[in-house]
Amino acid sequence: MDTLQAAVLLVKLEVFADEVEARARIAARYGELLRDAVETPYIEPHNTSVYAQYTVQVDHREAIGKIYRKRGYLPPCITRCHCICSLFSPG
């Protein structure tokens, strides 16, 4: 890391806690608005998320992607994930 990068990071660190708090408030609002439509993230009470991204789960993701494209929006990032714990289970 060079001196300029370090200087930028030092300034960002000053507001980091406030930024994380603001992201949590926004994520909570998303959760309120979306909870009846999609599966929203759940964060254990003893954990914190910085919400680098807000990921929802749907059963009909291809249809939602088509709607986004039809309306001219960037398509959502569609992934097929498996619970990480399944990676460590035998069989």
C-alpha cells in the first residue's frame, strides 16, 4: 500500500462505523419492504453485516431477470448457490 492509499483509508476509517450503521438501516428498510415478496438476508443478532451487497433469494429468478431486461434495467446477478455447510458434509 502506498502513502496515498493509506491516507485515503485513514479518512474512510473515520466514517466507517457510521457507514456500516447507515447500511444496516437501509438493509432493515429493504427487509421491511421485500419480506412478503422474496427471502431477505437474516443476520444473527450477535453478528453484523456491512452489506457490501444485499442478496435476496427467489424461486422464480429467471422470470425476474426477464422483467429487469424488458424494462431496460441491468439484470440482477443471478447465482445458484448451495449452503457452504453442504461442501463439508460427507457424500
